[in-house]
Amino acid sequence: MLIANASEITVTVKDSQLLINLTDAARSFKSFVASDARGNTLMDGFSNQVTSILELPAAGWEGYTVIVAPDGSADLSSYYLKFNAENVTANGTYGRGSWEEVGGWGTAGQLEDATMPHSFVYYKNDSGLTRFTFQPFSGSNYTDGSTKVSIPGWTNRLAGDEEEWKAQVLLIIRLQI
């Protein structure tokens, strides 16, 4: 039983799926039940948490993220999956696709170039001299004459959340030269 005014919810129908949203992002569903007349063999429901990947559909909305919590609680055994619709790039677009593991909601996803370790990059310049440069991992190129060196960048978090993989703490030492 849904206790809400009709103006507080939206329902989108795609194929055999219903996407029920609240119009106020500050509100959420505490719980809901999906059932059918065949012992729940024809219908299933979930919001943002499931206990098994078997509960996830083969079609869905691009970018929709759920937490898989095998024991029912978000702990070290849980992980996050995001739906990737085939041939689609815009979040919210419906289609068939697959689920991939991603970082948790609200978890910092990328390291800061300015505060993370830098790299010593050795290379040979135009004159054949072995040189080095000290650069942040910025995903850019360092150029010395016609010699170009690619500096890799930090990547986004691929999986986990703050519970499973704590943010890294680095000791920063300032050199006086």
C-alpha cells in the first residue's frame, strides 16, 4: 500500500517494468512489496538493494545503480552494480544490457592530482641525453623539444565504497631547497 498523494509520485512503464519515483528527492521509500497471483514467480520488485544478482533484470535504465547485499545489510560482503544499456550513453535511457561493478554512492571516485604523489619520468631528449621530469599523474603530455612523454592520469574508483576501501591517507613532506 502506497501512502502518497498522486502528485508526489511518477510511474514510468517500459516493457514489463515499472519505475516508480518520488517527485521530492529528499523523500524515499522505506519499503514496498511486489506480488503476483502465481506465488511471485511472474513479478519481482526492488528499489536500490537486492540480495542476489539473480533479482536484477536484463533490461533497465542506463546508469541505474543498486547495492547487492547478500546478507541483507550493507557491509563488507556487499558491492555496487550499475546498469549499462546496450548502444546507449545517456543516463535514464531504457534498454537491454548488463550490470557492472562500480564504486558506491557518494564515494569519492578520483584522486586529486595536486595532493597525490608525483612521478619521476625518465626519458631521452633530442640530443640523446637521459633526462627526468617530476610531474603529477595528470593524464597529460610532457614535452621537451620534439620528445613527448605521456603521463598517465588517476582513474575513477572502479568498485567498492568507503566501508570496504578506505580513502588513502598520505604523508606529505615539504622539501626545502
